[in-house]
Amino acid sequence: MPVDNDRELMIELYDAAVAAALPGPATARAIDGLPLSRASRIWLYAFGKAAAPMANAAAASLLRPLQIITGGVVVAPDEVPPPYPTMVSMRGDHPIPGRNSFAAAAKIGEVTMGRRGNDVAIVLISGGATAMIGAPLKGMRETDFVSLFELLLGSGLDIVSMNAIRKRFSRWGAGRLALALAPAATYCFAISDVPDDDLAVIGSGPCVPDETRAQDIQSILQRASLMGRIPQAFRDYLNSVLRGAIPETPTQMHPAFAHVTAKVIGNTKVAVNGAAQRAGEKGFTVEIAEERLSGEASRVGEAIARQLVAARAAGVEKRCFVWGGETTVTLGDTNADVSGGGRCQELALASARALHAAGDAAARISVLAAGTDGRDGATDAAGAVVDASTWDAIIATGRDPAHALAVHESHGALRAASALIGRRETGTNVNDVVIGLV
């Protein structure tokens, strides 16, 4: 286990990253800058892991000039009170959509039917929205939709490819919410948890055009050897689009998007800078990785550990390294399931193995990997803090950490070594942060 002071410091840096990325202030600034008329009817929607703080901040900003919120829907990961009496608050399922998500998607459909041409819709999106308001297109089975999500989560595909596929079959993804809200003026503000802050990927792009074509989706599935594994109804749908029997998803040319203004108001960089600033205040020299964290979690974890060991060998002392982004875990044909440990825990366990292998060269090197949303996969942890002693600490409990890593069951191994960071409600989601201390 890391030295207690090192672990406490790592968690303090993680907390600083989360605090820097809180969505409330950013949302308030965005709403305050809108050219709203007192005569306009305002509809407020918020979906995702940061839905509650975003909705609360938006409602507070709207009410200061005595704007009236006509209605709206908040879909968050937990039960939360609506920010205004005319609004509905619901819980969505994540990372796999379920009955709560399906109910939320239906409610959104009911509420959007109440808009008029001169209304204003404000849509607040954050990570997790794809699943939380996830529901299949009309005529598709919910069970097939769930199967698709389960398949993709264990596929090793990155978030861009996953959401390109998921939004193709989703009721509100790929700009379809913008079509339902048109011709109301629509303002979409997003907290980004995706590469390049691409609005078409965040929450599967409910309010922006979809430039991927059915041929693109087919190619992604074929390269990942998934085409024969997705539900037959989805294969039939893709083939129908390719034949021209079913229209493609809406592109920029669709008139509905003439009424939409979309903007990213928070991202991973903000969180990384928050951790870096706190480390600097603690007297550390800080290095922020230029490249976004991506790739297979275990390989990334080992590479990070080797980088830190090399830095120590080069004479580096009291230095903090910070990365931001999102890795992937490919379950393959193992019997592992998504509750065995998230990508951060797998990265941390792989780092622990590499640090252990380095022996004395890894002394006083620690690695933290955690989700800014306070959740790592379908577990009760946000991530983990490890060092060179973690591997032996797991073995001492009678567990085989190498086997746990091989079968993607990092959660139990790290729990046995008391290396986990407990799950928490952060109210934000801008991907993961990885912090290395030498």
C-alpha cells in the first residue's frame, strides 16, 4: 500500500481535479449570456451524470431575471428533486440502459410535444447521457438495445466508435432531439468527456448533426468483428439504410439545425489543470501530458509506471505527472463481466505490477487512476491508488493479482489491498484523471 501521506496527497489532488471541473459555475455563465426574452416560454432539459448541478445552476440563472420555466426534464444517475415545480426529474440507468432509461426517454417525448415555434429550449448534456436517456428507435426491441450496449462495453472500442454505433439506433441520439424540438430556438451546452470535445459524440449528440453514414457504422462493426454479434434487427436496419429504404441520420443540411446553438462549456483539460495547480501549491514540479489518455487500460497502466520509474532513474524528485482521458477494457472471450472492475482500476492494477517488477527503482512512486464522475465501471469505487507494495499486499491476502488482471477482475484484488478510492457523487464527468507522483 502507498505510504498513508502519499495516498492522502494523491486523493487531495484528485479532489482538486474534480472541484475544478464542477459544472454549476460554467452552466450559470452560459445561461447568463443567452439573449432571452421575457416573453419566451423556456423549456429546460438536462441529461447525464452532471444533470442535477447543471439544471440547478441553469434554473437559478433563469429565475434571477424572473424568467418562467414552462417545463422540462432532468435525467440524472440518482433520484434528485426537480429544480423548478414545472419540471420532472427522473433517474436513468448507467452504463447499461434499463427500465429507468426507457421511461426517461418516453417522458422526454411527452414533454417535447408541448413546445411552440417561438419557444426556447435549453439542453444540458454531460457524460452518461447516452445510456441514461437511451431507448431504441421505434419498432426495435428494448432487450436488443440492452444487448448492444453490453456487447459494445466489452468490445474495446473507444467512445467515439461506440457512440457512433449506439446513436445510430437510439431514439434521441444523432440529432433526433433537435428535430423533435424544432422550430424552437435550442441552446445546447455540454460538459465534455470525449476526445476533441466533439459535440456529436458527447451523449451521442442529441442536438447536433450526425455526419457518420451507415457505411461507416458497418465498417466499424466489421473491423471489430462485431457485425455478426449485434442483434439481427440492427443488422437489418443498417442494410435498409444502405439500400435507401430508410433515411440516413440527419446531417448539417437538415433545417432543424438552423435553430440550434451548441457549445462545450467544460472538459478534461479543466480537471487536469486543477490537479496540476494543487500539486504545484504542494511544491511539486508538474508535467501535464500533451496527449490524451487512450488505449487498452492495462497497457497504458504499465507504460505510465515505466515512465515514472524512468523519471526516478533520471534523478527526478518531487515531480507530479498528470494525464486526462479515457482508456478501454476489452473483455474478449473471458468470463469477466462489467462489474469486475472499471478501466481505472485495471489501469491501476497494471501499474502496480510494473512498479512491483521495478523493485527498489520504484520506491516512493505512486499512481492514482480515477473517474472524475466518482464512478469506475459498475462498481462501488471511483478508482484506486497504488505503489510498488500493492502487488505483494494483494498476494498476502491469498489472491493472485496476475490472474485478476488477466480476467479483468481488478476490483476484488484492489479491494483486498485497501487500494480503492470509494465511489462518490461528484456532480461532474470529464473523463478520468491519472496522477503519478515521484
